[in-house]
Amino acid sequence: MTGPGQDPEAGRDPADPAPRRRGRPSRTAEESGPGARARILEAARDQFAERGYDKASVRGIARAAGVDPALVHHYFGSKDEVFAAAVEVSFEPATVVPAIVSGPRDGIGERLARFFIGVWENPASRAPLLAIVRSALTHEAAAAVLRTFVLRRLLERIAAELDVPDPKFRAELAASHMIGIVILRYAIRVEPLASADPEAIVAQVAPTLQRYLTES
């Protein structure tokens, strides 16, 4: 016990833990370190997949990621921006576009079809993407994300790289074809498309995408 004017640290055994200070505790490295952003994205994908766009919240995402909601806002801003980032993780346009447009021009349709079907065949990316497609029918924010990442940042960039007339129109035609497959195969699950072999779908879809994107 210390008297008036005495140092409260004096006489404390060095082996004893430091006394707990009052006030708001500082964030730990686990809560705010480099891994926090990745955990937030993973939690966001799960939340949007399970709850849909309208019912998912920043607080719910933060709770699932084990972080303060303020940290979600710090990394991503609004719920719309978290949503957009969760989509971008699935498509990675910066990596995908060069991979699709490089190589023989007559194989672009097949490369695009194989990539797109592959994304949807992966259960980890399929669930949040299905939430986007379903939400896009009723929520403008979700529709904007779908337009931005599936159309503008992926298909329009691919069409522009090919130097063809009306690249935006061609990209929209390609998108309509692939989103139609997504709705019938993965959302509504219409047979026999729902249980068809992915390779069979690629073989049928690739020539149409090739025509959309390359033929004058």
C-alpha cells in the first residue's frame, strides 16, 4: 500500500503483471492487424450468403469477424463497399482479364466460359455470388455491384482489349448469356441444366461467347 505522494509502482515485484489501466482497451494485433481485413471479407461473404444483401449489416459482419464495427468502416466504408469488395474477391478482374485475353484469339470464348463456370462451381464463391444475383433483382446497390464487377470490370474490359466494334454491347450480350445460365443452373436449379457436367456447359457456351466477343 502506498501513501500520499509515493510512486504507485514503487515496491512492486517485477514478476507481477502491470496493473490494469482504466479507459477503453486498445485493439490487439489480432483485432486490427493485417489479418483483420481478410477476416472481415470472409465474414462479409458468409453474411451476405446467409442473410442476403438487405439483412446483412456492418455490425453483423464485424461480430462474425471478431472486430469492432469501426474497423469495418475503416477498411471498407459503407455496407455497399464491403459488398463490392466481397464480390471482387471472387472475380479478381486484375488477374482474370489478362489471363483470358492472352493466348490464341480463337480460344477466348472457351477461356471465359471455363473461368466463369469455374467460379460458380466453387462452393466458397458460389454462395455469396448467388446472394448478389438474388439481391440485384430487388436492391439497386446489389444491382450496381453486379454491373460494376461482372460487366464493366470484367467483360467490358475483355471486349475492349479485343478491339472489336461495339465492345460494350458485345459485353452485355455475353453477360446476358452467362447470367441466364447462373439463374437457371444455380438459383432456380432447372433440370437437366442444374446437374449437367460443367465441361458440357463450357463446350456449348464457348462458341457463343466467342462469336459475341470476336466476330465482326
